[in-house]
Amino acid sequence: MLLVLCLRPLQAAGFTLLLLLSLASATTVRTSTPVMGWDSYNYYNCYPSQDIIETNAAALVSLGLSELGYTYVTTDCGWTADARDPLTGQLVWNETLFPSGAVALGDYIHGLGLKFGVYSGAGYWQCGSTDDPASLGHEALDAQSFAAWGADSLKYDNCYANSTTTAADYTGTVSGSPMRFDTMYNALNAVSRDIVYQVCQWGVGEDIETWAPPIANSWRISNDIYNAWRSIWRITNQVIPYARVTSPTAGHADMDMLIVGLQALSTYEEQFHFGMWAINKSPLVLGSALANSLTPAASLAIVSNKNVIAINQDSLGAQAELVRRYTTAQWDLWQGALSGGRQVIGLANWYNGSQSVTVDFAADLGIASAVAQDAWTGDSVGTLSGSYTTTLQGHELRLLILTNVVNATAGIQEPVAYYTAATQATLAGNAVVVDCPSGQCLPAGVKVGDIGEGDTAASVTFSGVKATTSGTKLIGVDFINYDVALDTAWALGDNTRNMTIAVNEASAVNGERFAFPISGGDWYDTGRLYVYVDGFVAGASNKVVFTSYNSTVTWAPDLVGFEVYEVN
Ligand SMILES: *[C@@H]1O[C@H](CO)[C@@H](O)[C@H](O)[C@H]1NC(C)=O
Ligand SMILES: *[C@@H]1O[C@H](CO)[C@@H](O)[C@H](O)[C@H]1NC(C)=O
Ligand SMILES: *[C@@H]1O[C@H](CO)[C@@H](O)[C@H](O)[C@H]1NC(C)=O
Ligand SMILES: *[C@@H]1O[C@H](CO)[C@@H](O)[C@H](O)[C@H]1NC(C)=O
Ligand SMILES: *[C@@H]1O[C@H](CO)[C@@H](O)[C@H](O)[C@H]1NC(C)=O
Ligand SMILES: CC(=O)N[C@H]1CO[C@H](CO)[C@@H](O)[C@@H]1O
């Protein structure tokens, strides 16, 4: 008892001294490129320990990963004791699990030349516990503790946000949730240690891209990744709209920690996952056990690929964009700008079998010619122009780095006419015009909603659509889908909505199905999907019908309108 009484004030005095030293100037720090590192959660769940963190940190160095940029080592949930310090009110590291304490752990990590990442939450309890305190109401003190421990980054989670009994509240109605993340931002700014702020609010509620970029280095857009391929489709379909927002100064959309090396995916799938995260400028945070050689060599090779890492860390910081989606054939074409006038092209095979795909460099990418390198192999692919056909393996993401890019002036797709759903279409069934707030539902300012689900008659029909030539046309469909899979993420929720497009068909159900991704931060934020649709005839008499794909069970996205393109 006496010993405890003696030690407490000493510890408290030491803490006070550290605080005084660190009260000079203040800021959260922004990394201009996405953070790279390792986090304990994906393999060790909420059961970290000093030994786990130290051995994995050491492995980051010995495996050569730190040299490649993986430097932030984060102890995720499970580090906290079940009560705050009764005298100081500070969060306490569980002494059984972390016998040397936080400062020593930070020193060890810093001694390896790495960064010390800490973790807490904006709710009542920490994730993975029902009694470990989180930071709600204690933000200022906790930020001071993080600084005193020598932390370089904070992952700030969102468990027990709405109550002490429900771990995850997906309703998004918790009042002031963004304000809670703001409170921690202000608290971090009030301590003098530079701390990278990683918001992990999961994109619950609307418009994370409006409130998170000003405060956070990165912000989680989705429910957790889990160890299965279907997570890759779900999260990819959710990150697409954020290309409009992300940048080296606005921060990065966080697609969650990597599952590469967890033996949940095939080698091509691991490449796809890593490459998709890389081109979208997501933080690259390893989640497999690096210690004790638990990560297979093939997985280490994937996350060590210098060309793919360089795409992620490119100084321009431009998130790649989905430029064409072929739903029937199950592949996507992605394009992203890189520094120095270079570009990255992604050929993403969602089909789990090999298939031949063709890209028209002028019509699909706006490029007359470019010198291409395969990012994965480093091999030269030569000078590409015109039509390029290649075979992709099942679930392969081919990444081409283009240099010497010459823009096309001929053979490019140019818009010829725009058709607005609310004013130019005939609506059937439940389909209804929905007014939008000012500046939303672009470009029309209104949209058609309620297309489908239980209503086989719901459809949007455009007549008199013009085409100069017969055959297949590129159309840009302006749609709205904010059907985000949060509570459904674990099962079937995939963040897409199906819609069929029928051109001059006898029946709308003969149309082709297209999978529309999330379009933006709410139900008024428009996205555009570029798809090729067959069946046009030259003239001004084309009939184009949009319907829900399986109208008995699902909704189509809301429809703003579409633009028809012709090759110049
Ligand atoms: C520390 O962690 C151990 C193992 O999980 C647990 O049994 C113990 O209750 C924790 N201690 C505190 C003070 O929370
Ligand atoms: C895709 O095919 C590969 C190779 O056959 C297999 O290992 C993998 O499990 C398949 N993935 C899915 C999601 O079916
Ligand atoms: C080529 O096109 C890209 C994309 O539209 C544009 O950013 C770039 O400035 C163009 N380059 C030249 C040399 O015109
Ligand atoms: C879209 O259609 C495909 C093919 O039938 C189906 O597998 C998928 O579940 C549908 N997606 C949604 C969100 O309804
Ligand atoms: C539509 O959904 C129903 C009910 O789930 C299913 O039985 C049917 O096969 C689906 N139709 C198509 C075309 O996917
Ligand atoms: C404890 C708490 O914050 N409860 C709130 C959870 O969310 C519902 C719905 O928004 C509120 O009514 C509760 O007050």
C-alpha cells in the first residue's frame, strides 16, 4: 500500500513534466502520401501483447519492409486495462500484456527506426471489450497521454458510439458523431507532438468526405474488411466516388488494413487486393503476422513490389478512377494520373477464370500512344496504341505504368447528346421524380428514384434517342447509389445496385445488367458509370429503357440521366 502511494505521485510527476515539455506548439501532422505500416488487428484481433508488437516490429525491419516504407507500427484494440488510473484519470496499458509499459514500447519501436502508432476510440468502450474505457469525454487527457508515450499516429475507432451495450451502431443517427472526431482532432492539436490522425468511423452516417478531410490524414470509408474475396468487391465499389475528394492535402480514403498473407486469397487475388488499394491511394497497412515467418514468401513478394508501392506513394496523390465497367464479362478498366505525366492503367478481372480483354487506347483512355511497363513484373510491354488485347488470369489485376503518353485527338469518345430522366423520360410503376437540394443530383438537379424492389413495372423509358451510327455506344450514366453495406457487409451486402439497360429491345428484361457502385457521400451525390451498350440504330428513334435487374427483390440506383458518346 505504501509502495503504491509512493509510486503514484512519482509517476504522476514524471507525466506532468513530460506534459510541460510538450505544451509548446501543436499540430496533427499530415503525411502527403498514404501511411504504410503494420497493425495488430487482422491477425491478432484484440489480443495484442508487448511480445507480439515487438517481434512484428522487428520483422518489419528484418524482412526489408521498413525500407520500403512500412514504418507505422500500430497496437490495435486490446492494449487497455479495464479502468483508468484512479489518480491521474489516464488510460492505462494492461500490465500483464505490456509489462514494460507504453514509453518502453515506443522507445523500442523508435529504436528500430519505426513509428509508434496508438489506438483508441470515440465511444464509451474500446472495440473488442465491454469494460475497457475509450476516449469519449477524456479526449484532452488522452491526447496528452499519447504525446507523452511518444506516439506518432492515432487510429481512432468508433465502437460503442451510441451505447455501452451495442458495439457497432450502423444507423448513423448518433448525434454529433463527426463532432466527437473533431474533439479528438482539437485535443491532438493541443499537444506539441506531431501525431498522424487516422479516423476510423467506418463511414457511418452521411458525407464523411465533407467532415473528415479537414481533420484527418485518412478516414475509413467502410465496415471492416474480412478474410474473403468478396470484401475486395465490396470495398472497391465503395471507394470509387472518393476520387473526387482525395489528394495529398485532403487526405486518403482508407480501404482498411490488408489481408494479404492471411491465406484467405489466392496469389492473384492478393495481388488484386494490394494493387486495388495501391491505385486508390489507400493507406497500405499490413495485417498478417510477420513474426515467426508466418507470412508466406509469395505474399511478402506482393507487398514488397516496389513499382506498385511507388504507384501508391506517387507525389501527385491522384486516386485512380473506374473508367469502364463490363459487368457481363466481369472486368473493369481503371485509369489514374501519376507524377511526371505518367499514368497507371488497371485491368481488373472480377471473373475467376482467365479471359481475353480489349482496351481501345484512344476511345477508352484518350491516349494515342504510350510506352507501357507491367508494374508487377517490371517487364516492358512495349509501345501501345489503338486496340490492345491481353489475357487476364482469374481475379488478376494487371497494372500498366505508362510513360511517354501522347494524348489522342482522333478516335476519342465525344458526348453528342444528354438525356435527363426527370424531364425527358416516361416513368412507369413506382418510379418517381425526386427533388434534390440545391447543387445536388447533378447535372439535372432532380432524379428518378424508386426503380424496382417489389415492382416489376418500375422503369424509365427514353424515346427518340439519337445515334449517328448503328451498333454499340458508350454511354455515361449519371446515377445515385448510397446503399452502403454496413450491417449487411458481413453477408451479402456488396455496395452495388444492379440496373439493366435495354436499347430497342422488345422487353426491358432483355436488357443488359450493369453493377453500379456507390456514387458519393449521400443520396443526392451523383456518380457516373461509363458502359458500352449494344443495339442502337442510326437515326433518332432509339428507345432506351432502364429498369431494376431483379425488380422483385432489388432496387436499381436512382437515375439522373445519361449522355451518349460517339467516336470522333
Ligand atoms: C489484462 O489482460 C488480461 C489478459 O487478457 C486480463 O485477464 C486482465 O484482466 C487484464 N487486466 C486489466 C487490468 O484489465
Ligand atoms: C478463384 O480461383 C482460384 C484458383 O482456382 C481459387 O484458389 C480461389 O479460391 C477462387 N476464388 C474464389 C473467390 O472463388
Ligand atoms: C493529356 O490529357 C490529360 C488528361 O486529360 C491532361 O491532363 C494533359 O494535360 C494532356 N496533356 C497534354 C500534353 O495535352
Ligand atoms: C446483381 O446481380 C447479380 C447477378 O444476378 C447478383 O449476383 C447480385 O447479387 C446482384 N446484386 C445486388 C446488389 O442485387
Ligand atoms: C430474382 O430473385 C429471385 C428471388 O431471390 C430469384 O429466385 C431469381 O432467380 C432472381 N432472378 C434473377 C434473374 O436473378
Ligand atoms: C445512449 C445513446 O446515445 N443512445 C442513443 C442511440 O441512438 C438513438 C437513435 O438515434 C437515440 O435515440 C439514443 O438516445
